[in-house]
Amino acid sequence: MASCFKDESSLFRFVVKEGNGIKGLVDSGLTEVPARYIQPPHQRIYKQQLAASPENIVIDLSELDGPNHDQVVKAIAHAGETLGFFQVVNHGVPLELLESLKAAAHKFFGQPAEKKAAYLKGASSCPNVNYGTSYLPDKEDALQWRDFVNMIYTTDADALEFWPNECKQEALEYLKTSTEIVKRLLEALFGNLGVKVEDSRLDALTGLRKVHMNFYPPCPNPELTVGVMRHSDMGMLTVLLQDGIGGLYMKKGENTPPGNEEWIEVPPIHGALVINIGDTLQILSNGRYISAEHTVRTTSTAPRVSIPVFNAPHPVVKIGPLPELVARDGVARYRELTFEEYRNNLHEKDREGKNALKFATV
């Protein structure tokens, strides 16, 4: 522990309560990871767990408009059924915007702590903007090695008024341009299942949208920590921009026995966006598509940023297996509930891995 911290309480106050974050911890001259950030062995990823032949699917979205439409839909569906994630290129989001977005993230997290602390929970003037560190630091035994700022979208006007000046223009444009990607992918995924979901229903299922900027400072002992614990996303689809450093890993397979998991690194590809399926889409598809369990490893080399856009249902929207699929399968693998019920349970219970899905499982 850096010499300026007398005990774990003063460390926690500095990092979490005062808003200095992991970046402030590293900037203080930290030379080794404090005990509170050392993850239990089962949370870490070891070299022997990495898949020998990484299976990464890169899909050219522009081909959805051409003669290869059917083959592209099959490739999207296959990735959704087997891995829960894939990468897309020629997706329509300007590459210049993606570069500006990464620079804007670095600009926000590079500010003095008091500037960022204005967005701490309970201090922010806007409930739709939240700056913090780890996930639920007051409840976690081992903290995660990342800082974040979370921006929930309501209207363009609110975003431009309340989102941080350092990144609001880029974040808003990223959210808006990624919306078309989500719509096209969901049309392909539902079409592959032979079901038609009306536009109004799709809008409700993806109506809760937010831009989440992650910042992972370099770590003196990356083998002991994680940037983000193992989890799956709650919503429908996540659109993720990662920089060129790498560190995102997806779990291969749904029911691998503990200790025998294989993890696939999602390599950074310039101009590509990572798409991963969330729990809500797994529920709606009656288990046909699988949400991607993933984690983030830390690095000692350089600060890393990643910027997902989460697309989830409005809280009051009911989620459950689509009736056409239940009739075809002869069984409903998940019960119907509101997204708010699902989300509240996830926040109250162990979020590790895909434990949250047990709450919805019949």
C-alpha cells in the first residue's frame, strides 16, 4: 500500500468517497496492489484457461444490404447461439468519431479528482450521470481495478445539459449512431428465429440506453487483479468500443465445470465494435441465444479505455420467452417478469458469472 494510506479505511475514503478513483491511487506513487484489490484465485484468468484456438467472428455489416444477406444473418445467429459475441466492421459509425470518443474518455478521466467527484452518487446534479469506481464498492470483498462514468440517455437536450462537457458531444453521437446497428442486428437475430417483433416492441426492449466509459489505469500487479469481474450484461445487446491495448475476455461455453473454463480474448481490431448478447435476449429467445459471460484483465503497460453502449428494456417492460418460441420448443425455460424485477434482483444478489439468470429460470 502506498505510504500515504495508513490503513484500509483511509484508502477506501481516498479512492471511493473522495472520488480519486484508481487513477488517483496510481498517481499517488503506488508500487504494489493493496490487499483490498487482490482477487480470489477463481476470479482471475490464467494462461492455461485461454482457448488454444481463439474463435473470433468478424462480420461485415455492410453485406446485410447485398447478395450475401442470408449468409451474414446466419453468421450473426451462429455467433449468438455459440459464443454470445462477435465483432462488426463497416457498421456505419464514423471511424473519426470512435477515435474522438477514446480521446474524450481520456480527457474526462485525466481531470483533477474534484472535477470528477462532482458526479459521484449523491453529489451529481443529474441523477442520470454517475462517476465511480469498481461496481458496488461498499459491498464487494475484493474491489475491481477500474473507474467509470455512466450516462443514461433521456433526451438530446438533457444529455447536452447534464453530461460532462469533456465527453458529452462524442458520447451522444456514439449512442445515436449505434442505435441503428442494434436495430439491424435484432432484426437479423429475430428473423433467424422466424419471429417478427414489431418496431414498438423493439423500441420498448431497447429504450433504456446508456453510455458507460471505463478507465483501467496501469496496474503494478495485474496478475492479482481484474478490471471487471466475471458477469453477463442485463439487457438486449451491448455495443462496445475498445482501444488497442486489449484485455477483454469472453467465456467459451455455457455450462463449463468450475476450474475447466476456457476464455477467448477479444482482440482489438481498428474500427471494429464488439457486440455481445445480454440476459434479456437470452430470455426472449428461450435460451436459443446466449448472453456472453465476460471479464477484463488488467495490464501494467498503459491506461486502457473501453466504452460500451448498453441497450436494455424500460423498467416496466415485461420480459419472457417469445410465445412463438415456447409453442415451438414445447417448454418455457424462463418465467415472465418485468425488467425492473430482474434488475433489482441482480443488484441485490451475487452478480458473479451468470447467477442472475437463475432468478428468471423456470
